[in-house]
Amino acid sequence: MNAELLAIGSELLGPLRAETNTLWLTEQLLDAGVSVAARVTVADELALIASALRTALGRAELVIATGGLGPTADDLTREAAAAATGRELHRDPQILERLRERFARYGRVMSETNAKQADVVAGAAPLPNPRGTAPGQRLEVDGRQLFLLPGPPGEMKPMFAAEVLPRLREALGPTAVVRRRVLKIASMPEGEVDQVVAPVYSRFDNPRTTILGSPGQVELHLVAQGGDADEAEAAIARLAAELRQALPGRIYSEDGRDLPAVVLDLLAERGLTVALAESCTGGLLASRLTDLPGSSRVLERGYVTYSNRAKTDELGIAPALLEKVGAVSEAVAAAMAEGARERAKASIGVGITGVAGPDGGTPEKPVGLVFIAIDGAAGSALRRCLFPGSRERIRYQASQYALEMLRRGLLLLPLP
Amino acid sequence: MNAELLAIGSELLGPLRAETNTLWLTEQLLDAGVSVAARVTVADELALIASALRTALGRAELVIATGGLGPTADDLTREAAAAATGRELHRDPQILERLRERFARYGRVMSETNAKQADVVAGAAPLPNPRGTAPGQRLEVDGRQLFLLPGPPGEMKPMFAAEVLPRLREALGPTAVVRRRVLKIASMPEGEVDQVVAPVYSRFDNPRTTILGSPGQVELHLVAQGGDADEAEAAIARLAAELRQALPGRIYSEDGRDLPAVVLDLLAERGLTVALAESCTGGLLASRLTDLPGSSRVLERGYVTYSNRAKTDELGIAPALLEKVGAVSEAVAAAMAEGARERAKASIGVGITGVAGPDGGTPEKPVGLVFIAIDGAAGSALRRCLFPGSRERIRYQASQYALEMLRRGLLLLPLP
């Protein structure tokens, strides 16, 4: 089966924004055994969208369009699908009712423009959208499948998983099975990782390996094919085992979890709580941890102590120490971790202080210099780091490094 | 003039790699006054490429295709362009000679497969490629311009600059200047914004307006054309003025700044400091503010008071109050703002408490319920919000709403 993907929206054709829905869909479809022959992005113009839909339906068995299902005047996908297939649009009273209810639930009155989200192409089945107002639609056109999905990824992805994928699987029957695994490594440069793992993965044709680096993180994407799931999984497991050996202790995740989730789980399993004292990261580490459900069991509290006065008031750091060694120093990082742990009566304290830039750097304390301290009953750790890049990157890498220090420390602690 | 961009190559349809040539071309074309109506990526299949070229030539005045000009069997753009235009391919002896010379220069003999790079569509003008072997081609088809450019960005970009851009500028004359402005609105649903602004912007052909909604934010993208920069700017200014009137006080930025930067600047201009007490947002608001250089002048400190004990220890909230009304309540939000302000001796305190979910909701206090309080010398404000969506979206919208409350409150305060 071959597919064509359509992304609809003038905003996707500006220079500002890369279109990501079709990238995600391509990956999902490849996993299901469907290859993507074309990806098209079109502006919010009725004739253009209709022409793109007609072209796609003329050459692909599966067409998935995302976007243009919203309530505004330039949301034209419904009208274009009707035009491309020579069908009528009718307003679905059930969908209209559900839209009204949804608005009422949030204490708002539905505006008249929103009603067009209840328009359905004749013969199409509406696809429920639990995350948003715009339902999707599924049409069969001369034996080809056309799916209209909403543009926001938070709505599109669950709808694809619930409404499109099961139907594809049914239509395709058993095919070659593809399995993927992502191995994640924190706070190690991409070049260093590659130097270690390239001699390993290049001996394997199956799985194929792709390295993806971003600040503070490297991902190894393993993609294996097999006659069945067991065969594909076994191929992945073989390579993963060798990579684990090549990078002892450094692969922190093979199950999709990101570093904050791994650290949170390690803390929760051990019944430990943590208190954070952040200066240059300014709440970023707290925010990354509290973004996860269940973090309240583990994160006792956090201090964003930007000013020296805050460091003294909240963490009990002596003004004389700040005066003598400066706020960006090993001693202050250690005192922050200790102060946070003691004040909060938490199991572990974390202290981060540094120069995030772009201003404030000196020859002795340049932009990117960050001290990170961990303080716990079982011991303490202190690291001096120099991170490259912009303020945002420095802050992110500092939060990532602190998490990796926590992770490696926690692995040494026994489970209760 | 409107353009359509084609990226040719099966490797561009894999899951991991985003296609970047058309993004770059979009920006170049927009700056030259040409808008891009569609971007298409197709696999290396003759029929597919030919169909994409035919479709593009049927609807755009300018078509630029990149890729598929190499020497291998799956480089099919030349053949497809011939098929799409119903013309012949002939081998150009001059290009062939230059190819042979190029190979000789690097001490290699040209293989027979390379000879196909000398094939030219009848009536096409070859475009020299100083950086590689594959020349480009320029065709006029029924008054429309078709350019075939090589895929490698290092060859494509200089060829665009040398061969495409000057011809575009000549064809467009000195009349096409494009100016853009983005108007940003916080914490107002996209549908509501559109209902108010659609009657305004739809009266304007120039600028054209695109609405972009994301959680907690709506952007109006205005793109104007004019004979010169002044004319384009004036067209933008006229529509922007009407939009400002239609949404009094709600457009928080027209200069690219995001909401945290606007709030930070308002605070700094007034010489005010702020202290944050965050429960459900868990440091996200602090992190968004400290992501900006210069935030240390304004953000005195932040408290992430996740537990009740932390609310009592750090902000002085009476355990009896927490017992009586619960941590998620108007009274506790107000006490958090007050406590943060007093403890930190800051000008303004902010308190945020709510149910971010996915667990912890009750019928009286459902997931998404958030109380936000601002406390300052000039007065205080308190709002009850119910945000839809995931934990991440609820947290983000709460931080955005708090910033918007701060902004609107600060606008009422006189400058020193």
C-alpha cells in the first residue's frame, strides 16, 4: 500500500515554521508497512486544497490530510474535500450538539463560526476528537481511503492511533514486521558517542541505526525488520546489548522515557524526596520534573534563588561566603544543595549556580560555567561544567547534567 | 506571482529527515515578493514526479524542483520533466564535454551512467553548476517558468542565487516588497479572536492575514506587498491599527517579543521586582521568565511549593486554612501571592495553585481548575480558570494566564 500525506495551512508555508505532522505520520506508516510516496503542503486556498486532494486520490491508495478543520474562515478542508469528490456537505446535528456541550462544559457559549466544524462530507464517517473541537472524517473514494485529521499534533496523533491505524492494520493483514527502539544517552557529546558506537552498529545490517543529537542528549534509533515480531525484537535486542556494553552505564532509557521520568521513577522506587535550589536554571529543572504526573510524591519543593539575598534568606548561605567566593562557585553550589535539603527536610538536595549569559561572563567565570551539587544522606557530589551555546542551551544542558548526576547517584543506592 | 516547490527524492520521505531545501527556498522567495502556495515532496518514481510537475505547472506561475538530477538510475527528474511537458530529451554535446573535463580534472574517467547528466529537455536552457556535476535547467511552459535545480543544498543555493533570483527580480520589476508583522494575543480562544477580527481582516486583500492558534496564544500573521518598503509598511500599519481597535488592550506584541519578554520589560521599566509562588505550574513560570537575559533584575525569587508543608514553611500559609479550604482554592492562591511578596520583599507577588492532572481531579475541583492571584502595593487580582487539555497544556496555559494578568495590571501602573 502507498500513501500520500497532505498538510494544509498557509502558516506552514511561511519561513517560520517547519511542518512536522507529515514527518510523524511517515514514521507511523512505515512502522505499519505503508510507504509514503508523496508529502504535500498547501496554503489555505479552496481550489488549491481541492486540486491537491484530487491529485493525491488519483495516485495513492491512502490519503491523509491534516489541518484546515478549525472554526475560522480559512479552515477549508471540509469544503475542499467535498469539491474534490463532487459530494455535498451537510451539517451533522449530533456533532453540533457535542460541540455545544463541550463549550458549555468550559462555561462558554459556542460562536456561530464554530458550527461549521459540524459539517460532514456526504458519505463520510466522522472521527471523534476527545482532545479538541474539530472531529475528523473518513471517506472511501473509488476504493481509496481518505482521512481528514485536525492539524494540532495533540489532537491529530491520538486520532491517528485510534481511528486510522487499526483500520490500516486490518486492511494490510500480516506483513513484514518493523520494530524500533530508541536508546538515550545524556550529557555526552554526539561525536564521542559516535566514536564509541559506530564500530558496533556498522557491523549490523539489521537493525539499521541512526544517531540523533540535540543539546544534552544523544539518541540511537534502531530499526529492525523481521518475519514476525519476535524476530524483529530479537534483532533489536542483540544490537542493544552490544551498545550497552560499549557505553557502560550511560544508556539511561530504552523504553521511550526521557531523563526526568527516569529520575523521578528512581526516586519514587526508593521512597526518596528531593528539594531543588536553582540559580541560573531559574526553575527549569523544577519545571521539567513537575511536568510529569506523580512528581508531587517526589519533589518536596524548589527554590529559585536568583538574587544573593534570596540565597541567604531561603537557603541560609552566609553573606560572607557569597562575598568571598561569589555566587557562581563550587562552595555556593554545595551550600545551596545542603541548604535546600535541610530547609525542606528532603532526602536529597540539588544546587545549581552558573553564568547563563549572554552577559555577565568574565575571564575567570565565563558564560557557560555552571556548578552543580547533589547532597544526600549517602554522600554528595559536585561538578564544574562549561556548556557551549546560547542562554537557553546552557540552561537546558545544566538541568540535564543535574538529572544525569542524580540518576547515576541513585543507581548506587539500594532499593528498599 | 505565486510559486510551487517540488523536492524530489525517496530519501526525503523517510521518517527521520526533514526536507530543508523548500524551507530555504520559501524564505528566499517571500523576501523577493513571491508567495509559495504549495510544497511537494515526492519519491523517485517517474510517473509520480511527472504528475507532480504537471499539477504544479497547472496552478503556479513559478515551479522550482530540486533533486533527481544526479547520475544514478533513480535520478529521474529530467525524464519526468520531458514527460510532463510532452517534449523530447536530447544529449547536449557541450555539457557532455564539460562533464568529461570535470572528471579529468579530478583524475577520473567519466562512467557511462554520468552521461545522462548531459540530457536536456527540448527548449530548456541549461544552468551552470560550478559546485557539482549536474547542471540545472530552465524551461518556459505555456508562459510558466520551470526551474530544475540539483538536490544538494551546497549546489542548489548558489544556483538559485545566480540563475533564478536575478530572473525573478527582472520579471517582477521593482514593485515587489514584502513586509510581515505578527500580532500576538494571550489567553483568548482562537475562535473568539477570529470572530472579532475576521470581519476586519477579510476587508483587506493586502495585507493577507493568517491566524495561528496554540494553547494560551493566538497569532495574527500579516503579510503585505507594496511598491516600496514604505508602502508595504503603511498597508500593515493600517490593518494593525484596525485590529488593535477591534481587540482593545489585548494585542500584547507586534515586535516579535513573546509574553514573558513583554512582562519583563514592563516590570523593568517601572523598576518593579516580582516573587513567584508556584504549585501546579511547578517552576514553569519562573523558568519562562528566567529564560530571558536580564531577568535577574526583575525576578527576585521563586518558590515551588508543591507540598502543603512547603506552603506553610516558605509562604507562611496557616495549616488551618489549607485544612479548611484545600490547597487548590482562591484563599490559598491569594495567600501564596501575599506570602511570596512579603517574604521576598518584592514589589509584586504571584500565586498559582491548581489541578494539573491527569489524576487528582474531583467533581468540585476538576482537572484544569487553576486559581491565579497577583498581589501588589497598587492592588490585587484573583482569577478562577478552567483550562482544557493535557497536564502540559494546563500548566502552560496557567503560566500564560498569570503573565497576561501581570501585563494588564502593569499597564495600569504609571511609568516612574
